[in-house]
Amino acid sequence: MTKFLRLFLAALRGSETNFTSGSINRAIFLLSVPMILEMVMESLFAVVDVFFVAKIGTEAIATVGLTESVLTLVYSIAIGLSTAATALVSRRIGEDNPRGASTAVGQVILVSVTLAVLMGLPGYLFADTILRLMGGDERLIANGVGFTQMIFASAPAIVLLHTLSGCLRGAGEASIAMRSLWLANGINIVLCPVFIFGYGPIPEMGVLGSAVATTTGRTVGVLYQLYALTRAGNTVQVRSTDLTPNADIIRNLIKLGIGGTSQFLVGSASWVFLTRVLSTFGSDVVAGYTIAIRIIVFTILPSWGMANAAATLVGQNLGAGQPERAATSAWRAAFCNMLFLVAVGIGFFIGAVEVVGLFNKETAIVTVAVECLRVFCIGYVFMAYGMVLSQALNGAGDTRTPTLINIVCFWLVEIPLAYALAMFFDWGPPGVFWSVAISETLLAVIAIWVFRRGRWKTVQV
């Protein structure tokens, strides 16, 4: 127990950053722990905002929902660039080229700010038009346009918080990325009620206050990341000269970023379609499905931590000229993830009714959510390998292959299969649930086959 505690504290401190030698199991643990906690903090942003905004009223919730739906483009770019940043920085660190890693981070900052301004400025200027096009009425627009303007104005903070975290993870500084999210979330949690409802000299801002609090938190988080990345004596030390445009690095960054962005958009679009199919069976079905998805997304956060750890390990070890250690790291992370998800799956399968009951007690909704959870659990073993190996390919700089796999599994298999099973074969909602389990299984099989072929070992970034 004492040994575990020491290792856990080492992971939180981030005492190790280069993982090209030593125990692979230790490396996975040291990287996974802060990445898992970072994911938890990221998911808290949306939960905290909705919690406080819900106390204002339905109109405020609708404003947040309409704005966030359009903001998906900003998030997708941020996630794509973050994937690219991890691949580039981890490769340079593995090559024992900290100066090259610092230059790569400088280019990530440059591209992130440029794209964020290009996306955020139109959103700020045409905030009222955006809300109107999304179906908001004039009263909602009048009360919510300030929120939308502030959120789009904060696009640089949104993008940088993601991309700089990707840089830090690639440099092996996952603990700093974690602490930046802790800081950002802590500020958001404290300021949300203060700005929304007013306190002392601070006036009541309503839904706009949520945007101000979130933007403040994210901005402070980004400043902390920039401090860590420019601090003297750090592994990565960005200088002003690193911000000078480098066409080759920018071209490579955008190429990799397009793959990461596409993966996010493909996955998001498939979930939207599945929800649309389920909506034909009534609101109880959609509610049950939504509850099940929220439970699954939160409980598999550790899995994403292991997947991101695999990406960093693959990138660093390829840079160090150790492709076999890179492969072993990915397979080991996938196996650990499988053990975790099997345990979670068994727990959910047995205790699905009790878990869902924590969120809702209505019989019709609980029945749907329980069935959804149990079907998804069957695909957990395969999902464990699919998510880790896909991220490992991203870490190697091969973002194109996971994109193609996603298109095949989610658009060419999952969506048509969901519609066919639910509608033509009269399976109803379970048909949609089984389409997800089947497509995730197929994704894992393809990812395993691609990873075994080993072409990712020769990708240059």
C-alpha cells in the first residue's frame, strides 16, 4: 500500500517526463493517473455550468445549449490540434531534442491562436444571428446574446487549454496539464455563482455570468500552462523565437490536426444520428439512452487516461528509435484497459438497475437505460483495445488511419445497422444499442489488425 501511495504521489508531482526506458507498467501508471484526473476536471466544466445556469431558468439553459452546439466546431479543432501536438512533441522528446519540442510548442501556440481568432471573431460579431438560426426566439436572443458573444470571444482560451495540454502530455508533463485543469475548474466553480447571482459589489449577470466565470477559469489555466512551458530549466522551454512561423512544422501540424478533428466530428455525428433514430420511439427512450451514455462516458474516463498515456509512450519511444518498446507499451496499456473495463462491465451488468436508479426512478426510463448499459457492457472488452490502439496510432503521427476506421465503423456500419435493426427488423431501441456494441467490436478488430501490421512505426512527424 505504501509503495502504491508513493507511486500515486509521484504521478501527481510529475517527477518523471521521459518514458523511453525503465518499467513500462510504471510509465503507464505515472502518465495515466494525471491524465484521468485531467479528464475528470474537463468533464466538470459542463456539469458546473449547467448546474448553476439551471437555477436561472429554462431560457438560460436553452441559450447554453444552442451556443454549445455551434461551438462544437471550435472544440473539434481544439481536440484535433491537441492530438497533433502530442504526436509532435512526444516524438521530439523521444529524440532527446528538447529544442525541437519547444519549437513545435511555439508553432502549436501560433496556429491555435490564429484558428481560434478566425472562428471566434465571426461568432462574436454575429452572435444574435447564430442564436436566431439555431431557433432561438427574440426574448432568448435579447437575454442570451451576451453569453454567446463572451463564449466565442474566449475561443483562444478554449483552444489553447486543449492544445497546450496536448503539448504537456507529449512532453511527459501530464501532471502539469492536470493541475491547469484543476486551477481552471476551481476558479470556475467559485466564480460561477458569484457572477450569475451577484455578490457584494459584483452585479447579477445572469447567464452571462456563467460565460465570464468559465472564460476567467480557462484563461488562468492557459496562463499557468504558458508559465510551465516557458519556465527556465523545464524540459520544454518556449522562447519568443519559437513563435516565428515555421512552414514545415505548421504544415505537419495541420495535417495531423485534420485527422484528429475528423475523428471527433465523425464520432459526434454518429451519436447525433443515433439519438435521432431513438427519438422516434418517444422521449422516455431518449431520456433512458441519455442517462446510460452519461454514466458510461464518466466511468470510462480512466480508459481515456490509459489511451492518452499510450499515445505519449508510442510517440516518445518512436522518437528514441525503439519501435518495439512503443508497440509493447500500447499492447500493455490496452490489456490494462481491458481488465478495467471488464470489471466495470460486470459491475454494470449486475447492478445496472441500482446505478440507473441514482439518476431516475421512472420505470419506463430505467428500463431503457438498464438495457442500454447491459448491451454496451458486452462490447467493453473490444472497446478497451479499440480506444487505446487508435490513440496509439495518433501518438505515432498516423491520424489518417483512425479517421478512416471511424468512418467505416461509425458511418458505414453503425448508422445503417442501427436504422435497419431498429426499423426494418423491429428490434426497436435495442437495435440501436446493439449497433453500437457491434461497431465498437469491429473497430477494435480493425485497429488490432492495423496496429499489428506495424506501418505506424515508420511514420515521420
